[in-house]
Amino acid sequence: MRNNTSIGRRSFLGGVATGPLLGMIPPGEAKADDRTPQGLIVRESEPKNLEMPFSSVDGFLTPASRFYVRSHFAIPQVEASSWRLKVEGSVARPFEMGLDELKALPPQTRTAMLECAGNGRVFLVPKAKGLLWETGAVGNAEWTGVPLKALLERAGVKEGAVDVILEGSDKGKVEEEPKSPGEIPFARSVPLAKALGDVLLAYRMNGHALSPEHGFPVRAIVPGWYGMASVKWLSRVIVADRPFAGYFQTLDYSIFERIHGEPTLVPLTENAVKAQVARPARDEVIPKGEKYRVFGAAWAGEARVARVEVSVDGGRSWAEARLLGEPAHHTWRLWEWNWSPERSGRHSIMARATDERGRAQPPKRDTDLRTVMIHHVVPVDVMVE
């Protein structure tokens, strides 16, 4: 879709930067922004679903104004003064707390990338059901909040607990098949071990209070997992003594896993290893014989990116790209590769990543993944003139 790439073309005309990597920010340092969505692609107006043109990526952190927005139902109107979070279920001491009480607890700040489970769905053949995201339903931000572990320790998790359900204030009916049983809230769960690990209850994003689009006043951040696990507008934390089987855990956001050869539905969890080309943008015209900086980002869920390779001949040969910045868990890794095209005509640019565990980005789509976890190599076609 050519009209979706103009931001990137204006900022990197010809693919040559005017200095160091534009907007590069070391991990842990936030960049101020007005938090109002800017230049985003509307995938759905109500509920609000907005995509960042991936060609506009120009730094380690994604400004909140350009961070993708994913909503399943209408954005709830939540007042900070009346917001309450309930912690209940299989706990010894259930309780609820307000925003000031949560903010009084020792905070932590972490950088984490979020990617919508359907990012890249527009490239599936045949056409898939769901929002047809291109490559911009992803972003890397700095989050400040309180570890979920602190609240679970206060509540006293009972023996035999296995799951922690995160429920948001957003509610509605799913009218498409499979239909929901009436109005339901958006809810997902994480295993107890993950909940006691690195899950954060965040109230700040890149140094600012969350905007309504991003979950004000409090959202969960589940590092290394697809974005559906990072529940926004958090209202309840429920400790369960059996695996959660809610609508968005089983009927939606699930994939097939082969168990003894039998396809079995399991919840979608960890991000797959993946590299994406930000520039050149799809269908961009590149001058022949001039130096062009091929640039993008890669990520690998719970692992770190070990290598990114680039092909400009449709995958017949590959060259290793240069990784930028320092390796870190749960964030994306920017990369670059210099190209001087010598042949006019159409070229197919591809990028693939490998993580420290040896997981490699696949060349073809695995249909067992249904309409989510789209991480196979997707070519970016450009014209050299």
C-alpha cells in the first residue's frame, strides 16, 4: 500500500541518514512526546485500532504518539480518582487498592517491546479474518510501574495456584463467529511463574502517564509475549488454581501445537524471532549506483537477537547486517546494512533473524499458527532506477 509509507520516505530520502542514527536513545532514557497519536494508519475507527508506518522507525524507543493502538472494545472512560484494582481468587488475603496506593509502592522502569499478535496479517494468503495489519503493529517503549509480584506477595498466593488472570475494564460482545456468551471483558492469563517474574503493572510510558489509548491509568506489561497478554485498563488480578480457558485465551489468540502428531489448540504466548525491514519502504524507488542504508528492527521474545541477515536478490544469497546498540532482553534490536544497487529494475529485499537459542526466522508460513504469530520472511519489493 504505497500511500502508507510517505512518512518514512520524507525522513530518509534515498535511504541516507544525515548523521548518526536519528532519534537513537540508549535503553533506559525516555524521549518526551505529546502522547497524542500522530501519523498513524487507521485500521479500524471504532473500536480504535491504529498502526504506525514501520518506515517511520527512527530510534530505539517508539514515541507514544506513534505507538500502535490495539482495542478490542470501546476505550473505557476511567477516572484516576475512582480507579480500583482488585486482587482476588486463590489468595489468603484478597484486597483492592487505588492508584495513589499503587504509586506509593517501589517502582521499577523497564524497556519492553510489544507486538500485536496479528502484525503482518495482511500478507497471509488466502486473506485472513481479523484486522489486516501490515508491519507497524509493534513498538518499543519504556514502562514504569510496580512488579505484579509485589501485589501477589501481599495477597498471599495459595498452594496449588497455577495461573494469574489479568482482566481489563473494556467490555463488549463479539458478534462474529465464534460469538461470545454476551458481554465479556478482555482478559488473558499468565502462568504463576511468569507473574512472579517480570510482569509489570505500568502507569507511565516513556516518562509520561499512560494515555487512554494505551491503558490509562494502569496496564500490564508482559515482556517477551505478544501484546494481547499486556492487558490495558487493568481492573482485576485473579489467581486461579486451574489453567484459564477464557474467550481470548482459547477461542482467540490460540495456535495449533502438534502433540504426538495431533493438532491441539494452545494459548499464544511468547514472541517469535523476527526481523522487519523499515527502509526501504515497499515500492520505494532507489537510485542505481548510490549508497543506500537498509535499516530495520529485530526481536526474539524471551531471548536476545544474535544475528540479522539481509538478501537483495530474493533469498538466493544473504549478507550479515550490523546490529546497533547493546543486546537486551525483551526489546527490539535495530540493524543496518549498506547497499549499492548496480542493476536497474525490481528487487526483492528480505531480512531474517536468528536468536541466541538458535531459533531462526522461517522462510515460509506455518498454517498451524492460524491468523496470528506472523513471523515468516516477507519480501519488500523496490524499484532501482
